[in-house]
Amino acid sequence: MITKKELTTETDFLATLRNVLETYEEVAATRMTRIRSSVLESRDFLLEINAIFQQVKSSYKAQINQLMKQKKIKDPSKLTFINHNGKTLYVFVSANTGLYGEIIRKTYDAFIENLKKEPGDVVILGKVGLEMFNADGIKAPLTYFDFPDNEINNAIVQKITEYIIQYEKVLVFYEQFNNVINQSPIVTNISGNPLPWEKSGPQTKYFFEPSLEKIMEFFEKEIFSSIFQQTIFESELAKFAVRMVSLDFASENTRNRLKQVYLAENRIKHQENNKKQLERFVSMRLWK
């Protein structure tokens, strides 16, 4: 049977835990609110930019191939103005800590499923993802980047961008914010080629200044970097939303447990009072 001392210890622990959870929940909510509007506003814009990038590569395939031949590149079918290595890269954006519910695991499962279908090189951001990958014992060329959960470090983002831009096809697996209680794993091809399930746009022709070559070079460098940074912001927003909901659930469970402990303490107090009254009653009868 649980003792009064044990209940008191549990009460103190639960009260402290509740305060900690509520503090972390408030921090997560503040961070989510801070970046939510900017992420949602830039999402549609960058999706359109990526669509235009894909459309330009598709619409001007013949012209780009001709330019590639003029540059004496051996394989003119590669629509690029940056030297790529011809490989596919899978980028998994995870986290360094826990309290993110199941969203990291769901994103990881989607990442592994695609990797098994079409093997390629791997980049993992965050310790949680690295631990999952190592635990599965999957054999694939791996590059790891220690990426902070609480802020977007521009220097690290630039370093990652410079590494992944060398690949022919870059698929980024991350968490997307739908609403406060609903986040989902998503994959985005940031290398300017539509995914198999994406519909290609109309064959539109454009006029470019100063030249198509200059514009495509800009697209491949600047747009690639912008789209990748957007995936990082999307992931951060989704994870803060998940953390806020998880902490709120944990706080509610802690409050419910505290109520149970308080009731147990009151029962023990009543039992002690009843026992004392009974002892007084017996004592009074003995003195008669």
C-alpha cells in the first residue's frame, strides 16, 4: 500500500513536471507563432518558383541541349549549368531531441521506403534521424550534419546547400505543417525535375534577358538554395506544432495524475482522522 510520504514525494514531482511541461509548451507555441505566417506566405511563392523552374527546363529542352553541346559537355541530356555528379541524393530532415510525437518516425519511414526503391546517397540532418538510420543497419553512402532544432543557422544551411547541389536529383524528406494538430511527412524534389506523380506544366515559351543560359544558372543556384531553406523552415514549423500538442497532452495527463494523487492523499488523511477518533473513543471507554 502506498504511503503518505510516497504520495507527498509524487505530488512534488508532478507539480514540478507540470510547470516544466507548461513552460516548454509556451516556448514551442511562441516559436511556432513567430515563424508560422512567414512560412505559409512563402510556401505558395516558392512552390510556384519551383514549378516555373521545372517548366523552363521542360519547355526549353532543345535549346538547353544545344547550349550544352556548345559547351562541349559529353552528355547533353543533362539539363544543367552546374557540374553535377549524376547521382540521386536523399535528404532526411529529422531532429536533435525528442518530444515531437510520431512525425519524425513517419517521415523516416517514407524516406526509407523511397531509398529502398531507388538506392542513392544519403544526407541526414539531426541526431534522431542518424540513430534511426544506424539502428536499421542500412548500407548507403551517408553524410551527417548536426542541425540545431531551435534556430535556423544560415552558415550551416549554406554548407549543406553547397554539398547537396552537386547531385543530379535531390529529394528532401521533411515534415509539413497543415494545421496546429495535423502535420504530415512530405518529399520535395528541389533539383528542378518533376517527381513521377507530379503533372508537367504547359509548354510555355519565354523571352529572357540577358540570356537563357544566365537565367538557368541563376535558377539552379539561387532557387535551389531558396527552396531548400523553405523545406527547413517548413520542418521547423511542423515540429514545433507537434511538440506543442505533445506537451499539452503530457501536461493534461500530469494534471489528471495530480488530481488522483490529491484524492489519495485526502483518503489517507480521512483514514488517519478516523483512526485517531476511534482511538479517542476507545480511550474514553477505558477510563469509565
